[in-house]
Amino acid sequence: MSENDKYYIERCLDGHPDDYRHLVRRYQAILLANLAGKLGNKDRAEEAAQEALVRAYFNMGKLKRPDAFFSWLLGIADHVAKEFQRKEQIKRQREIVRSFSQDAPAAELSQDYALEAAIAELPHAYRNVVLLRYYGEHSCNQISEQLDMPLGTVTKQLSRAYAMLRQTLQQQEQAGSLSPKE
Amino acid sequence: MKCEDCKGILVEYIEGLLGESQKQQVAEHLKDCPNCRAEVQQLTKLHERLVQNGKALARDDFENDVMNKIIREQNVQLKAASRAVKALDIRRIIMKSPFVKIAAAAVIIIAVLIGINPFGSTVTFADVIKPILNARTIICDLIIGSDESGPVMHEIIVDSRIRRTMSNMPGMTHIIDLESSQMLALFDEDKTALYIDIQGDLGDRTQSYVRFLRNIIMKLKDNPNIENLGEQIIDGHKAIGFKGGNSNEEVTIWADAKTLLPIRINLRIGQMYSILKNFELDAPVDESLLSMDVPAGYTLKDAQFDLGNSTEQDFVESLRVWAKVLGDGTFPDAIGTESAMKDVAILGQKLGEMNLSEEEATQMGIAFGKGTLFHQIIDGRGDDWKYVGAGVKLGDAGKAVFWYQPQGSQTYRVIYGDLTVKDIALEDLPK
């Protein structure tokens, strides 16, 4: 890992917009994972991730604490995800009206993103640690530095997150085997 | 080591964060304890799955896509900003140039007058539309375009009169009386006033924006195809939305979920989009603001201008102005009301630099205004039209710039780069 977020943000604000590239590279997989988990579809996750990164770029000046870029960016991504979900909901309503069908088709969540969906549901503190560890390829020590928390807290949060993930995944599997796919 | 202690440090164990002796202790314990062994297996499985997924999601060109999007967006923003700055800079030129006075008047009128189309069928969002239908005075902002990048027109509407000011042309006010099909333009800078006639063809088939909106709404009542868009936060308010229309017109109304007063209305007529917002219904209005008399202190220009009956020839002339003046010999990326709204000030600046006589400038202004109105009429009427002139050189007889199918006609009228016009069958339209 080269320079920290704050360095690149200051460079961007200082008239070197191309340095934003480093931040995009650093967080793209994290955003994609989070959004694929929420939206259940890779193409839409990509679209939403790009949108979130573009918005973050144009609002960078409003970011008060540059070292909190990561959680701020995730917040924007969450917001974009909500917008996308809302749009999707409206689109679906329209389709229902058009087809005169009585029941709404259940939201399709691809099995491929079962894990990401479970991560997206974690409490934010746990979610952020998991995303940084696996999708941002940070070591536990780097996370502790980036999020400014003791190493022991990072591992404890990971441990709790694992437990929750396992539970959610188990429930998903059970639900998947019990109810016939309609 | 107890199971409890072991489980407490398994994450550290897997992550390789333990010191030698602790690592040994865990390894020893795992040898003897099938329970903890199973736990490690489970955790490792999850850990590996996470590692795999993390690698699978990255994509090489993602980064470039984002950077390109940022560059594109930046260009759009820069362009809008330079437009705004230019618009303010050239205020003086605008006020001195008769061309801009006329063209601005035309643009203003364009946004008021809308072709009428019979509307199909008719649902009950009656509660939402009642306030719009019943208000005697309406104050709102109107923006032409599908986004909010265009200039804002501030409107005060009382009965058949509208008082309008525009954000990109300060110092200019228009009062439009739809009953008499007349418009009074007031210019603060040189304290002049101008009457503009909008009778004729245009006057007959047009009506006020608000009345048009009311008509659409009336026709939409009891329409089974009306869509309930549900609740959303619009401009900071919890709002309820409805959408309806036909192929030529579409209206989306967002009203405050509690008071049912309108918050935002999006309207599409033909290929023109507009946004109405910041509503104040039945606010007290000083009606002298809407008087059609020349206010004290203003001098009335003796010339009367007629923007009434516009023809295809006017439209062709307006295309010439677009290409020659605005595009330096090349047709612009887009024409029509939205572009005219945004570019009329820049156009005025360029014309100011050309040192035309007042007579010439006025002629050009009328042609441009009437041409833009002609386009507005065919769009509002629902004629099939397309502008394909982006980048075409003025004088290029081999390339089409615009075509449309006049109402009731079997063939299309095609306008070429040299501004000749031909009748062409649908299948022969340039690709």
C-alpha cells in the first residue's frame, strides 16, 4: 500500500485529479462487494460503484476529515444503492401494472452474491472491517491503523463478524433448500 | 489450554498474529480437541471463501471507466459554469442589441405557448391535482430541459397573465397576456418597453403553460393508466407521485404527502422536457405587476413586432443563424427550445460583435424567434422530427440537417446543409 487516502485527496484538491485513480483502485472491489451484496447483480453493482466514486470525487471538497474517506465513500455507496433499489422497485411496479399480474416477482438475489449480501447486512463497524480485510486486501495491522483502533479490536470484530456471517449463510442455505424455487 | 481460550484467539491464529508460544499452545490443543478443530475448519473455509470472492470482483478497466466518467462530468459542469459567467458578462450587450431583445422575447414566448393535443382516456389522483386546478394565482419556477442545468424562469401567473423573469437574462421582464395574445417586454437597463404580437396561427393553437397543465390533468382524471409512483423524498419533503400521459405528452406530479400541494411537476411535450417547482399557490400578488400598460418611466419603442404565424422558411432562417453565428459555420449539437434558452445570450454576444445595423439585427431576431417557434409547434403537435445536423457544415448540400413529417403528409420535409428543402419518402430518409 503506497500513500494513504489523505495524501491522494489533498493531491486531487490541489489540482491533480488523476491521482483519484489510486483511490478508485484501492476501493473498487470493496464498493463492488458491498453493492453486489445489496443489489444482487454485478452489472448494477458496477454501475452503482462508478456512480458512488464519481459523486465522491465531485464532493471531495466537503469531506471534513480526509482520513475518514473510506467510511464516507461507503456512506455514499449505501445512498446510491438505496436510490437504485428504489428505481428498481418503481420499475417493477410498472411492470406489474403492465402485465396485470397479481403477485410481485420476488427480488432475485443471485446465489453468487450470497456472501456479499450477508456482509452488507452486518452492523457497519463489522462490515467495514470485513470489506477492508478481504475486498481491500488489508492486513489486520493495516486495518487497525486505517480505522484507528487497537489490533485486538480488529480481530474481535472479525471474529464476531464471522459468527454472524456463518449464521446468515446457514439460514440462507436452509431457506434455499426448504422453499421450492418459484 | 481450555476450549474457551482457544476459540478466543482463533482469528489471530488464522491471521498469523500469534507469538510462537501461543501458536504452539493452540496447535497442541487442536490436536486433542475435535470440537475446536471443526471450528478452525469452518473459519478457514469462510476465510478462504472471502479471499476468493475478494479477488473475483476486481476488474481491470473499472478504474478507467470511472476516470472517464469524471472527465465527462467535469466538462459538462465547466460548460454550464462558463455559460453562466458569460450570460452575466454580456448583460450590457443584451440590453443594447435589438436582436437579443427579440430573440429573448421569442424564447420567452416559446415556453408559454404549447400546442394542444387531444388527450386519450382518463383515475383518481383528484386530491393531488385539486390545488393546481383551483388556484387563482400561481407562483413557481420553470426550467426547460430534463435536468436543472437550464436557466430558471420565475413565473407569476394570475388568470390569463404571466409575469416572467429569467435567471440568465437579468434586467428583463416579460408580461404575457394570453387573452389578447400580446406580450409586453420591459428592459431595466435602458428603461424601454416593447409590445410583441403573438396573434394568428400561433395564438389560436396555444395556451398558457398552466392552463395546458390543467388540461392534461383534467384529462388524466379517471385514467386507468395513471401510475402511482408511491412516496419519495422530493426537494426535502415527503411526497406522493403520479404519472400519466400519452405518447406525445407526459406529466409527473409530486405533491406533499400531507398537504397535497404540488412540490414538483415534470412535463414532457413532444421531445421537450420541463420542470416546474417552488410552487406558491394563491399567494397574494400585486396585480399591477401583471399590467399590460407601459410602467411609468419607461419609453415605448414605436416598433411593433409580430411573432405570430411562423413558417418553415422562418425555421430554415433560424437554422442559418444557429450555424453561421453560433457555430461559426457548423450546425450545433442540438437546436430547439432547451438549447435556445441556454444559448440565446451567447448568440446575442456574437451578434453584437458583428456590427449589424439595427434593421438587420431585428430581422435576424424575428427570423430566429419565429423559426424556433415553428419548431416548437411541430414538436407540440406531435409531428415526427429529428435533428441530425451536429457537425454538418453550412452549405453542405449532401448532408441532411433536419427532417420532419408535417401533419397529414405522407412524405417528409428534409432540410440539407445548404438549407435547401426537399420532399422525401420515409424509406429514402438519410440514414
